[in-house]
Amino acid sequence: TPTKKKQNAMTTTATKLTANEKKFLKLCLNHSTAAAQRADNFSNAGIDEAEKMFQGNRKAAGGLVTSLQNKGMGQLDDEYDQFILSDAGIDAAFSS
């Protein structure tokens, strides 16, 4: 899985998120507080969960994940099919 150092190095600029992006970030959470999520940062969602949001449209799911990566919200770990949230992604998930 990505190292904490790599996650923290991601861009953390403030950016607007779409409703689907916010929904997906929330799917990634597996803790009830931002502090607990940061400590563990295991993700409950990956490309398969994004695909379900778009009724099986893999291209739309890929676009969503790519957009979130470009906005610095996290990084897709292909080996484990998990979207690992950056600090900015964790903050966005808990603030929306």
C-alpha cells in the first residue's frame, strides 16, 4: 500500500468537488473521525465501488477516480483496488 509519506506529499489545494466525488470519498471511509482515518487510512472503496455508482460504467468510474487523483484527494492503489485518501481527501470526506 502507499506509504504515509507519499500520501502526505499529494497536493492539498482547496478545490471544489462534485456530488459524486464527495459520495465516493465517503465510501472510502472506515472510521468515524478524521484522526482515526488518518491513523489507519485503510480504504473501503476502489474502482469497483466507483463503477457501481455509475451502474457498471467503467469509463465513468475511471474518470471519477482520475479527477480525484488530479485534485489531490488520494491515490488509487491498483494492487489492492483501494482509493487511499490523502489528508485533503480525508478532510473533504468529513467536511461534506
